[in-house]
Amino acid sequence: MNKKKITLPDNEIPRQWYNIQADLPNPIPPPLNPATNTPISPDMLSAVFPMNLIEQELSTERWIDIPEAVLEKLLMWRPTPLYRAYALEKALDTPARIYFKNEGVSPAGSHKPNTAIAQAYFNKVFGIKRIATETGAGQWGSALSFACNQFGLQCKVYMVRISYNQKPYRKMLMETWGAQCVPSPSPDTNAGRKFLAENPEHPGSLGISISEAIEDAVTSKDTRYSLGSVLNHVILHQTIIGLEAQKQMASINEYPDIIIGCAGGGSNFSGLALPFVRDKINGKKVKVIAVEPASCPTLTKGPYIYDFGDTAETTPLLAMHSLGHAFVPAPIHAGGLRYHGMAPIVSRLLVDGLIEAKAYTQLQTFAAGVTFARTEGFVPAPETNHAIACAIEEAKKAKEEGKEKVILLNWSGHGIMDLAAYDAYLSGKLEDSAMGDDEIQKLLQDLSKYPKPK
Amino acid sequence: MNKKKITLPDNEIPRQWYNIQADLPNPIPPPLNPATNTPISPDMLSAVFPMNLIEQELSTERWIDIPEAVLEKLLMWRPTPLYRAYALEKALDTPARIYFKNEGVSPAGSHKPNTAIAQAYFNKVFGIKRIATETGAGQWGSALSFACNQFGLQCKVYMVRISYNQKPYRKMLMETWGAQCVPSPSPDTNAGRKFLAENPEHPGSLGISISEAIEDAVTSKDTRYSLGSVLNHVILHQTIIGLEAQKQMASINEYPDIIIGCAGGGSNFSGLALPFVRDKINGKKVKVIAVEPASCPTLTKGPYIYDFGDTAETTPLLAMHSLGHAFVPAPIHAGGLRYHGMAPIVSRLLVDGLIEAKAYTQLQTFAAGVTFARTEGFVPAPETNHAIACAIEEAKKAKEEGKEKVILLNWSGHGIMDLAAYDAYLSGKLEDSAMGDDEIQKLLQDLSKYPKPK
């Protein structure tokens, strides 16, 4: 019998996270204070994040211990199974061996709880009682609600109003875990009240929600803010994915030729890829591909600049590939990939040639997702479909070349809460989505005045 | 580190199903032809089911081999993990050790694919090209859609119209797997046209949907009908749950004192319980509890009679506990438990005192479900909440008695597609639901004229 699932026993769960900042050929440029264009100091962030997470953000230690209390929670669904996609391989008639790491088995259905649990824990031990955050489509908000519930913290989620109205299930999930979820702009903050005064039915935006959550954190007692991607400590917490995958691949004497992950803010891609990028830095041959939507082509089209992390210009300037913090991506179903920037770590790896990037249109990704659902059975999230589209392309290439490539992709989450998107695709109502050349040229011109990292 | 998940490697998946018909102290009475009240012969069912499944239905062989092709598909998500519910135990401050078998990890999110895969396979090898079925809330329809897709069979699902309109996501899931799902009554069958002529907006019922699916099966080329619970062969396919659980419990030197499963048609309960009931027949001490809704108290209140399996009186008469085939249960969210009858095997075990039964109200079960979601993290299906309510009650009893009871429950599926029910519960809008004594007395009087099994 062929081995379909490669599991890892609970007692082999990795005990340390991998911090690629120890191994980067070129360190990531420091975040800048936008008022002075000088590097910010750790204590400037202390009203927003607890100091123990700020220390992780800046650390260059290669290995950082995962606390026992965090491991205990991660064991609720980790180690996640690694699957061999036999049925997909057969449908593609490819000599490639395709593996996927199933992060959809977490209680929230995606990789997001890996960092939500860690962040809730570090806030807890720092004495924080309450966390405020923003959410767009709701994946991060639900993951953090789950994690706060696990550690007895209060959680308030500012959810972009248009998503709040369109996606009531995510809000219900947050409330089932005991969190408070309000549509943003809300009457609960100065920022929210300002936008509501302009328009009582304001649809909201991620930028506004971030402003509300940060304001809440810095003005409320024992409260801090939490972010679900982009930052170094978030990416650190996700590396458990790749560390597990390395053990699982080794247990069947495989090593991937190609690593694939979808990239919005960059944490899911990094989670799988960084432990393998470490091998690459140490001389191993492996192709590492970050996949993004053609409608939000941050890595494939965006310049490497200093830009704000949010639309409302409340964050420090980060050195990253960006389409500009004013950029509004098309309303594709892969809500988790609609971010104007990219994690500084991922951006730096692209600049240094250690990873590459590809973009696919919405219809290409759903075609891939349906192929996956009708072979491997599990219905992938719209974000995950980007990684699958790339894996299928690489598997076809392997067939043309007659090569037994080993492909490993990060199956970042399930699509059980995104079935309306599949319905739209199957009934021919889903719009394709990609930025035009003219649009990109204009954007690049606008971005040419942004500061460049050294 | 405490072991949270007890996994079973792929190569230890059970290779045979367990058929309790070999071990029953009293065999189940034969199904009767309602026209003659005499036992039906196998060939009378051959227009409805393929002969290989009819043979399984009647078999008294103790062990039945699982074909390699079925095992290969089951390995997509099986063996399922067994979990120790440490957080729930801690919240209850109980000396009991609570284990749950997580059947929610299947692509369809419940235990239903265990038999859907087997049924699709046996239809396939019998030369059938297409399967027709009915579905209420949509769980069985989606499981069979998935299974038919895996074996390249066409699938048509007649979905009760009111559910079709209220629960569009389940329909979308079926279509994502390539099945056709129509609201029932439909214009596609004589039965459907008859009801539509009476009322073009007819809300439908499970009885009408069964009539449509059976008519489709017996009148269409190379088509058979498929049922998701109640029948012996369906229950047989589910025993893989309990067989895995036995291996997993043995691997940590545990044996359950109490086995708990929710029971609608009986297949999920049986799947976990029957291998342990075998031990009980052989002298082992174990308490086995089937849990049902107080609004549909088939086992706790219904008499043991010969009754139709469907409202439309198209099936043979089955010897079972029943509330009468005309009984319409309250519209509780646990749609999978809204069945008037109970599997003949489960009914017989209750008559013979090998199992017991308990009923809980809707509010009791959701209180349990929220406790579970806020401790163990995973959000359970409304059906599963019944088993959890019972497990919590037993764990509290163990505390009162100061006994280290080992409780094992079947976590039959996740509730990610049932969040509206949680929302109603948390906002105080969920109605409680239980049959009144008067209502039950009247029902028992009506049922007193039904034939009694010997």
C-alpha cells in the first residue's frame, strides 16, 4: 500500500522556531520612523506590542525555544499531516511527486493559529489581559479569537464592515470562541467615529480597521495590538510548518526540488519555505516560489521601497516590495492575499535571489482548486489555490521534461467557508482579475518617489 | 509532554469491517414486504441496490474484507486521530479521562464518507454508472458527491427544497465535487411532478426526496439508489471507526468504561460502538450509550415495531424503534438526528440490553458544544453536541463518585457549516426542543396498531 499521509508523532513536534535573521546574506533594513526617517527603537513599539514579542521581532538568534505552554496548544492540531497527492499526480499524468502540508486541520481551518497561539501566550505572560486586532475576510480574526480563548484573554476584532456584512460566518466563529467582533468603522474609537461622521454606512477598509485596533490598544488598559502576518516574529512562529515538513520528508527519504507557497503578507509562504531556504543558503539546490494574485502582484511587479504597512500611515516604514499603501487590489476571493506590501524578510530574499515569485489570475487559481478538490478531495481556500496553480504548472513542466521532480506545497487552509466563490466559478460568474500593464506603469511612476532601502 | 493525539500510521488501518450480525445474541428480524407481511428476498431489492451491497446487507460473516481500492480512498483522511480532551477535563475538574475520535477531518467534514466511499466502489465494480440519493441538511449528499467523484460515477442528489434554499453552501459543496443537486420536489420525477402540481413552492420532505431518488434509480439506465444510514451494510462500513479506536486505545494501554455516540439513523453511533459491543458480548464490562434529541426520542420513547423506513411508504418494513413514519420532528439544527426510526441493529441491541439510550434538549446540547469549542478548540456539529452533552454528564458523575472513568466519544463532524446555529444560541434566540409527555402518549397510542417484531 502506498503511503498517503506522512504523520509525525506528537513527541517529535519541533521544540524551537527557526529565525532566518541569523542566516540572511544581507540583513533586513531597519524599520524607520516616518517623521525622521531614522530607525525606530524597540521602546517606541512598546505601547503597541509586548516587549517579549518586540525582542523576537529584532532577534538574530538562529533558534528560539517554543515555550511548553505554546507546544501544548499547538498539539491540538500539530504536527499537521503531510500528504502525497497521488490522485492529482495521476490526473496530471506527471512523473513529479507532489506533496502538500495540510494546515487546514487547525480549529480555525488555516495556518493562522500557529502565530495566534504564540502571540496570545507572549501577551499573557507579559501581563496583558486583552488584545485588539483587525481582520478583513475574517481568517486572522477567527484565529486570534481562538487563541485568546485558549489563554483566557479578551479579544476585540475590528472587521472591515463590508466583509462583516458579506461574511457573517466568520464573525459567528469568533463569537463562538468568545471574542467580540464589531464592524469597522465603529463608534468605539476616535478613528472610527471620524469615518462614521463622514458616512454612517462607511464600507470600511483594512487601513481603517488597523487604525481602530491600534488606537484601542494604545488607549485601553492592559491591551496590546496583534498582527497576523508581515512582521518578523509572525513569520518566526510559522516556521514550525517547514521544520515539521523537513522531518516528514526525511522520514520517507525525500527532499523537495521545488517549494511553493501563496504569499499575501508572506507568513504562510515563509512558514513552509524558510527552513528550506536555510538549506539553500548552506548550499542545497532547491527552487522556492512565492505565488501571488495577478491582481495584487507585489513581488512580481512592485518595487523594493520603504513604505507604510497600513493605508492610514500609522506604522513605521518597512523595507519591502510594495504596490504602495494607497493601492486597493481588486475584490478577489483570496482576501488573505489582498495586501499592498510583503513581509520584509520575504522581500529581502527575493532581492537576494534566494526565492522567486509568480502570479496567477483568479480564474487560473480556481481552475486549479477545482482540479484539486476533484482529485485529492479536500476543498482548498482561494488563497491556497494560488500555490496549487503553480504546483500544477511545475508538474506539467516536469512531464514535458520527463523529470521526477519532487514538489512540496503549503496547503494553507480549507475552503469550506468560501464555497460561494466556487459556486461563482462553476457557474461562469467569477471574474478574472489581473492588473493591466498601463495600470502597473502608472503605479511604478507614483512609487518612484518613495525612499529606497540601501 | 502529555500525548494529546493518538495517531495510527497508514499501514495500520483496519483491513476488514466488523459485522455484528455474526455475534448478535438474537438476530435482527427480517425486513418484510408491506403488501404481504412476509420476508423480502434479496432480488426484490436488486433494482434499488447493487447485488454486492445486498449481500453485505444480509451477511452474517464476522469479518468482511475492505477492498484495496476502498482503503486507498479512506487513507485520504483515515486513520482519524483520537484525541485526549485534556482542556475539557480540566474545565470540568473531573478525574475522568475523556477521549474523542475526530471524524471531522474527512473532506466532507463528517463520518459519512466512510460508507459513501464503500458504496460508490461497490456500485462501480457492479457496473453501475450513476447513483441517485436524497439529502436533508446536505451532509449525506455532499459525502456521496465526494465519493462518486472519486470513483468517476455520476451523482444526483434530491435535496429537500426548504434545506436547499436555507443551506446553499452544502449544495455548492456537492457541485464543487461535480454532482448535480436539485431541490425536491423536482420536475424530474413523477413523484416530484405530482407534489409540484399541488404546490409549485412545495417545501419538500425527506420522504418525498427518498421517493424521487428511488424512482430515479429504478427508472434510469445503470443507476442505483444509496442510503447514508440505518441499513446493515452502511453500519458495517462505519465500524472502521471503532476498530481504529480499539487499536489507538490499546496503544496507550487504555480501555473505555463508557462509549458514547449520537444517533439519528444509527450509523455514527454504531461505527464507534459495535467493535466494543462485541467485546461486551464476549464478557467485557463497558457501558455503551446512544444519544438522541429530546425532540426526536426514537430509542428512549419509541416502541420496537415494524415500520417503513420512509414517509412515503416505499421501503420494506424494518424492525426498529420508531416514532412512526409520519412523525415530523421539530426543526432542530441537528438535522442528521431528525429521523423517525433507528437502525434495526441498534434497535435490537437496545432491546437486548447491550446498549442504553439518553436524550438531551437542543439547549443542553449547544451549551455542551460551546463548552467544547472553548476548551478543545474544534467547533462540533450540532449532532456531535449530543454526544458531548452526555460525555460531560458522565464526567461530572465520575467527579461526584471520585472515579477515574475512561470516556470515549465519537466526534462525528465539525460545525463550521452550522455556525448560524451557534449564533442563534449565543444570542439567546435558539429555541429549546423536547417532546411533551402528552404528545408522546398520543404517539404511542397511534403506534400500538403497528406490527411487532417477534
